[in-house]
Amino acid sequence: MPNQYFQLKARVSSSNPQAIRPVLENLITQGSVKEAQGEFQVEAGMEGESAKELNRLLLSALRRVEKRTRLRAEWTSDDGITQRFFDYVLKSTSKGFLST
């Protein structure tokens, strides 16, 4: 399966934010990581096979450093399909919705 481009908007919280920040900054090469109200706001572009695979890759990397890390993510593909995840679980899929 060819790689697709996804736009990520996520909130990441952890019991040890200082430990996960370097991992986030290393994984998010095309975008921004900002700390706000005790969590990280992430906006980035990433390429991968699927939103599910990218979400799993990101959360697994963060949990290797700190097990008590939570990820609330929206992955929007170039064709306008947005998938929302809470940790590893897909919560909803919608077409044509681009949140701001």
C-alpha cells in the first residue's frame, strides 16, 4: 500500500511531560509541538500507510518512555477523511470535515 499524507492535530498528556517532550519533538519533524495547560498541542504533517498505523507508531513511541501517556488525535488525509482516535482506539470517521 502506498504512503499517504496526513495532517495531525493532537493533544498529548502524560504524568511525565519532560520525558515525552524530546520524543515528540524527534517524531514531529514537519510541524509544531507546544505546551499548554499541562499538555502538548501538536500540529504536524506525517506520511504513512494509514492513520491507524501512524497513530499506533506515535503512541507506542511515547509509551516506551512513559506508560501513563494519553493521545487524543485527529488525522486528516488529503481526500478530506478525518479519523479521531483516543489512545489506540478509533472513535469516529468523517468525510469533508476540517477542524480549525
